Amino acid sequence: MVVHPNTLDLSLTALFAGWAMTDEVQRRLAGQGFGDLRFNDGVVIQHVLAAPLSITALAERMGITQQAASKAVADLERRGLLRRDPDPADARTKLLHLTDHALAAVEATRVLRRELQEELVAEYGTERVDDARALLAAIIGRLGDGDAIRARRVRPPR
């Protein structure tokens, strides 16, 4: 059975549109020399971007085990996106910091998302894009996920 996007319910349409836009940003990032980035890197990066964290704090914020956080951090460290520096308050603890490469990737991603949105506005009009964003934001608020977004604690559904 062939499924057409116009026949999908709103939740799947929003999900697939988000995936398509994210894939486009990833493709453009790769073209700018950030081909080593993965979408899931952003899950860790969003927390460290807010403030340097210990692996324990990262695990708590992400709602995962310390072992899982350590594994993710080791991968990001190996790929030059994170570094560990001693905590000035407690030299036994290491704090995670984004590298210059990661910070450049964050900035490039912000620019590319903004450019993609501008392209969508040019194609579909400001009102339609604003209405779509407002509807989706209202749904997020109705379902109680606004706080998770503001606190950078967004996680995929269980």
C-alpha cells in the first residue's frame, strides 16, 4: 500500500517533516566540512552547550546510566567534539567542554536551520510558516513538553 504525505495524521506528518528538514541540514553541514556529525551528537551537545558538566551530571540530565553517558562522551571526545578539563572547584572531577570544532558546528547548524526556514518562507509564505510553527508549538505546550525544551531535556519517545 502506497502512503501519501497528505493522508498521514498530524503527528506523523510533523515527525517526517522534521526528519526531512534535519536530513537537509545534515547534508548541508557535510558540505561545509562537518560530515563527522551525527544527529544524535546534538543530544549530548545541547547539554554541554548550556554549561560544562561532569559525566555524572550529564547522565542525570539525559536520564541515562553513567556508563551510557561515558560511552557517548568517549565517542564525541574521540571525534574531537568534546574535551575534559579539571573542575576548578574539585580537581578529582572532570568537566565536559565543547571543542572549537563543536562550537563551529553548533553555529553552522544554527545558520543552516535559519537559511532553510528562510527558504521555506520564500516558497510558502511567512503566514503559512508562522501558522505551522504556532500550531506545532501549541501542541507541544498542550502535551506538556515545553518545559523539557526550555531545559534542554528533550528525549525521543519511550
